[in-house]
Amino acid sequence: MPAALTAWLTGDASADRVVPPSGFTAQLTLFAAGVMTFLTVFALALSLATGRLAERWGDDLARASTVRISAPADQMRTQTAAALRVLETTEGVESAQALSAEDQQALLAPWFGPDVPVDALPVPQLIEVTESDGGFDAAGLRLRLSAEAPGAVLDDHTRWRRPLVAAASRLRTLGLLSILLIGGAMAAMITLAANAALAANSQVIGVLRLVGAKDRYIARAFVRRFTLRALIGSVVGMICGAIAILFLPDQGEVGLLTGLGFRGIEWLWLPLLPLAAAAVAYGATRRAASRVLAALR
Amino acid sequence: MIELDNVAYSYGGAELLSDVSLKLAPGSFHFLTGPSGAGKTTFLKLCYGALVPTAGQARIFDQDVREMTRDDIAISRRRIGVVHQDCQFLDHVSMAENVAMPLKVAGRDVAAEQQNLDDLLSWCGLSSRANALPPQLSGGERQRAALARAVILSPDVILADEPTGNVDWEMSQRLIQLLVELNRMGKTVMIASHDLGLIRATKQHVQARVLRISNRRLQLAGADL
């Protein structure tokens, strides 16, 4: 930390004394900063989690599709071969592989149990398609498949993937927007509190001005006080938020809310919140003070 | 030190002061008199830059008031001690700290000046009340504390607005005596007062010029005082 900032934080205690202590508003500022930081922790966790989700879905699902072939038993083999031929000649398909009977049985086991004779059932044939980076033209592929293998249905996951990825990205945007709004609301609250404090101490300001105090000296006592309050309140709010996130019930590996929280290095965002709160308070109080002082000669 | 040149001032409507010209010479002693509401306080405020003239030019230590920044004005106040009629203090710190406040805001080391502060307080007869809070002081003590605060930085000019307004005759004599002694040390003093008896009494001790505000003008009062 630069020496000037350290000196400013530890401060000239006597300079602070020129502003009378204010019990109640001080606690309100602490409280507001704490609550706002607490909320910010959740907004941040939401943004980070949805960001992760959008990225993972986008990555995983964009690369894989499935072709499902439902045909009478005697046509199954020929249609599968026809579909594979179509897929192999389609631009944008990296590989296409028909699943073996064992693989399909393994996929179905969770639903049917291991003992059901899946062989005896009219199970559709699945072909796993891996896309290359460019992806393929799904509509064109569907047309060609319907011509060559009428029982083949292309399931390219996009139908349900797109809105989910869009929703996840939108949630992340909303989370970030919330953080900005919370910051703005905190600036507004601290400005109000600072204005009230400045108005309540107009006699102090007048006396200081009369005995030759520069604006900087007068403002500093107020600015320092509000900045420290916001910092302290925010640290408490951050700690409470972090504890709440840590003790969120574990939802296992599935579910939309999975991973609402911080992973590894993401925890390092948290200590930045009180610093941001202090910066917001500093700016808000400085502006309020310079506005009030400018009206005085 | 302070020069007013054809200065006029109006609070929005009609002019309160017009065509006021004055040059405060170093070491001079002035009384400013006139009926209540004539503009004595406004005139003093023009002298220490709290008001900017609506016409004419005011110069404080050779700086045009209109061109002074807020910090320039703050620094000029360290060379002009002002005693208000209703002396205001920081009510939550002791009287001694209030008197030392100009040192503090000027960034001077208050501890190093402790001896000066003690001397000043005893000179003003306030030693025993050093630790009292301003609201616990009597009217006369407040006036003397305000005077002590005005002179702690050893200013070149002392402007006092009705410094004897709230105190009895004996106390007002003591306060004036303090100001006369400061003048003898070379300070420029200007006292606004409507108390002609006090002015007459003081003129026996010091070479004072009496200015009177009447009909919005500043006039040099004649020998009738």
C-alpha cells in the first residue's frame, strides 16, 4: 500500500476530531454498506456460476448431436448404413459412429434395469455425431437424411440448448447489472448520509472556514469517516455473504443451481468488494462535500 | 493591506452599501459605527472576503477578491483574525482546542506552540477555563476566547464585529484594552460597534479613526466623537 494511503487511513486523529462524533448515522452507514456487500456477494456468485454454466453448455453441447433411426427391424441395418454414408459426406461432421448394441443397452440400463432383454425390444439405433469447429447445416442434413433414410431423425440439441445458453448468459448479465445497481444505490445512500452529516455540521464547517481551513482539510474529516465506515461495514457484509455461500446446501452434480458459489481463484473477487465499497464511499462523500463547501465562501 | 475601491454591495434588491472606498494602513486603529442594519457586518465581510462586492474592487493583501480561489481566501484568513458578534466554536472540543484551531488547520504543530497558547489564554484571563466546553462559557469568556482564537496566528489585521455586544461595561473595557494592546504591537485593528460611549472611552487611549456608515456611504466621522 502506498505510504500516502497508509497515512491517510491511519490519519491525523486530531483532524478527525473537528467533526463531532455521530452515533446513529454512523451505524446506518455501516449497516447499508454491510447489506449492500452481502447482496453483492450473491449477485457475484450468480454471475460467476451462470457464466460457468453458459460456457460449459456451450462447449459440451455444441460439439455433439445424435441421429436416431426408428425403422422396422428388417430395414434397420440398411437405413443405418445409408445414414452413416450421408453423415460421412456431410461437411462439418468430424465423425459419425453407430452405437453398438452393448452401448445402447448400457445407456438404457438406468431406466430399464440390467435384466430387461433390450435386444427383444424395438429400440431405435443411435448414431453419435461429432461436429467439427465450423458445425454443419442442420436443415440441409435433415433433408438429405429424410431422402436416404426416412426413419432417421437428427437431434442436434440446439432446439433446447440455445434458449438455455441464452438464459444463462442473460442471467450473468443481470447479475453484473445488479452489482452495478447495488454500487449505485450504495453511492446514493452514502451521499444522502454525507449530505445529512454536512448539513448537521454547518456550524463546524463555518467555524473552520473562518479560521482559515482549506476545503481539503474540511472535506477530509468527513470523507475519511465515511470511507472507513463503508470499508468496515462492507468487510462484515462480505464475511457474512461468504459464510452464507459456503454453507449453501450441496445439490450434487445436477441441477441448474449447481455451483452457485465460488470456485478456487474466484474467491479472490470477495476482498475486492470492500475496497470497491470504500472507493464508492470516498467518491460519493468527496462530491457531496465539495458541493456543500462550494456554496460557502 | 485591505483596500476597497468604490465598492458597492447589494443583497439582491437595493444597494446596502455604495461607493465605499477605504485603505486600511498597517498599524491603524479604526472604529466602524452606524445604526443597526446599516451594513457594518456586510462591510467587515467585504474586508475579509466572505462577500464579493457587486460593484467596485476589493483587494486583500494586494489580491483582487474576485480573482482569489477558495484556497486563497482560506490562506488570507490566516492573516486576518475575525471576531464575530455571535462567536461560534466547535462545541464538542474544549475552549483551549478551539483557540488552537487556527494553528491546527494551518498545519502547524500545536504541541510546539503550547507555551504560546498558555500565554495567550492567561493574557485573555482564560487560563482557568481552558478545559471547559464552549457552551459552558459565559458571554464574556466566549468573546475573549473568540479574540484569542482570532490572534493566535499573529495575524496582520484584526476585524471585530461588536466584540462587546454581549458583555457588561467592565468586560467590554477589558476586551477593548486587549485590542488596544494588540494595536500597540503593530496589528491593524477595526472594530464595528454602535456603542459611542465605548468609542469615546477608547479614543483616550489610542489614536483611533472613526468611520460611520450612513445613507449607504462610508464617512469619516468628525470631532463630535
